[in-house]
Amino acid sequence: MDLKDRLKKMIIEELQLEEITAEEIDDDAPLFGEGLALDSLDAVELVVQLQIYFGVEIKSIDEGRPALQSVNTLAAFVEERMVEAT
Amino acid sequence: MRIAVHGIGLVSGLDTRHSDVGSIFDQDSPGFPPGEPIPGNCRNKYVYRSDSSNLARYVSKKRLRRVDHYSRMALLGAGRALEDAGQNQFSRDTTGVIVASGHGALKTTFAFLDSYIEKGDKLSVPIHFSNSLHNAAASYISMIYGITGPCLTVSQFDMSFFSALITASVWIRQGVVASVLVGCTDEFSDVTGYCIHRFSEEKGGNRDKGYSAGEGAAFFLLTGEGEPDGSAYGYFDEICMENSSDREIDVPEGSLVIFSSGTFDRCARDRVNGFIEKNGADVFVHDVANFPTDSGFDAAFAIREKQAERLCFVKPAENGGYGKIVFDKN
């Protein structure tokens, strides 16, 4: 399973999005507002779950805002941090 | 001023186990089939779990995604009470919400604490935290059903429902609101099962003695007495909590007395048995699917199902006191 699929699976399971499948999530669709229509509590949950699943920490709003735009931006952020860690 | 009961909503594990739930208060009923055995080394200990899947009738699945089982039971009970009352009986702007719970959202609370212990404070699960708060259920009811009056959660263990009902009565009497959606909810968790097992050994002294746990919700839409128009089930005449173990339980003459007696406390059980010995026939002891706020549950069942003109609900408390509600059909 590639990173984007793992992220989608994490989002669906941890944010309890029962009515959507991983295939239905567009890689470029906004996570908040439009698209998946997540809210601020989901953002907090995502930050925690990223650390649990991937060991990647979002330390500030400045880091989080660009990273949490879409599955694509999230995957790029996680990949970059994982490379840095190695 | 008496308090009129307009709508009743129930959620119970007994629904799924018995086609005629009304027979819960029938002395001659063959009884309910046993619930699901409580996990662990317990004999004759059962639990009746509630199903809240019918909630989709009132709330879209999308709005429920973060709502846990505890709050779903409350939402379903509240939705049924509002539907039962009918739209004409209340205005959402002048209705208050009061939810009574002895234990709150047990499963979610323990899930949150587990995540805290296993992963530390920085990585404990935020959604579990928000749902573990005692006032989560009342808040969901207010937000999802658009009820904008005051919103309160009451937790006083066995006496929670009585306390909530007293507050609802005060709100109506003082004109704070025109109506109150008041109810109770409690859920069963594995930890509850463990405690039942331990209490049956330590307090009852007989681990084989039967016990039946439950979970569920019961809600009432209440208003002031107003002019009788036949829309009310009847009226709460008296609601009280008595703290003294010295005084006898005082019940109105001619009323059918219903005890919610699911307790391991010997003093409370002795009190019920003493009352029955002295007062005889018109007493029913409900001892199936017990949980801390089951007196609200018993009241809802009996008001709907029993033909008696006057009902008196009593719940003995561990401190030797008791809670009492007198309901009059006319």
C-alpha cells in the first residue's frame, strides 16, 4: 500500500468517515471546508494520528496549514519528514 | 404546580429480547430471556445491551460520525420523546435539556484513559476526550435537535434522574422555560462487568447469585400543567429525594409502587424487602437490566404500559435514603 493509500485509510478509520471509501477521496481535494469537509477537531485528531501512524510531528500552525490542504500535500509533508528522519 | 408528561422516548436492551416489553411490570410474566453473559468469571450475570441503529430515523449518518454509543442512546431516546410529544407541544426556543447519568460515557472514558496511559498525554485521542465529557450527550441533543434553551447534565449516581427531574420542575415553575426535555442515559462497559463480578463477591457474598445489568435511555417532554386537553400521559405530582434512613418510605395510598432495586447495597435491599413485607400486594420490584438511572427507565415504561391511576416510583440509595416520584394519570 503506498503512502497516499495509507493516509486515506488512516483518515477514514480515525475520523470515522463511514460513508466514504479510499477510492472516493481525490488526492487534490481539500480536506477542510469543501472536499471532505473536515473541521477543527478533525485537524487536532489528524495531527495526533500522523504522529502515531508515521512518527511525524506537526509542530505549529505554520507547518500544519500547508500540510493539511489535501492528501497530496499531506503525503509530501510526511515523505519529507520521514526522509529527514533517516 | 404539577408537571405534565407529553412525550416519552425509550431505548432499551429489553426491546430486542422480548416482543412485549410492557410485560416487564407484569407479576405473572414468564420473565425475560437472559441477556448476554457478562464476560469474565461470572455465573448468572447477564447484560442487556441497547441497539441505537434506529437513530438514522432522526439524524443523518453524517452528523453522527463522531457520536459515541452513550450519546447515540441519548439522542435516540430524546428523538423518540420529541416525536411522541408532537411538534405542537413545544417550541425549540423555550425548551430546556437536562440529561441525567450515573456514570457518563464509560466506554469512551476508558478508551481515552487507555490512550493516555499507552501513548502519553500528547497522543491521547482528542475525539475520545470530547465524547468522554459528561455533558456530551446533552450537548449533542441541543445541537442536533436545535433546542436552544438551557442545557444541563446532572450526575448524582443512583439519584441522578430524581435530581434532574427536580431541576426540570423548578425551571418550569419559575418560568425559565416552557418545557423541558429531561431524560437519563447510562451505558454498560467491560469495566462495569468487572465491577459487578467483584461486588457480587465482596458485598453479596454469593457469586452465583443472579444479576442483570443493562444500558439505555429514557426521555420525557415535560411542560407545566396547563389546561387539560388529553394530550398528556399524566402528571408528576411529587418528586423528592430523602436522605434519612430512619424514616419509613412514604407512598400515597392506593398507588402502585414500583421499586428500581438493582443494587448490591444490602441496606438498600433490606429497605425494599421491609417495605414489601409491610405493604403487600401493590408493589413491584424491577430487577432486570439495571443501571444507575434505571428509575427514569422504569417510570417511562410504567407510565406508558400500566393502567393504574397513580404510580409511585422509588429507588433506594446506598446512603440509606431514597428517591421518589409520584405520577397521577388525571
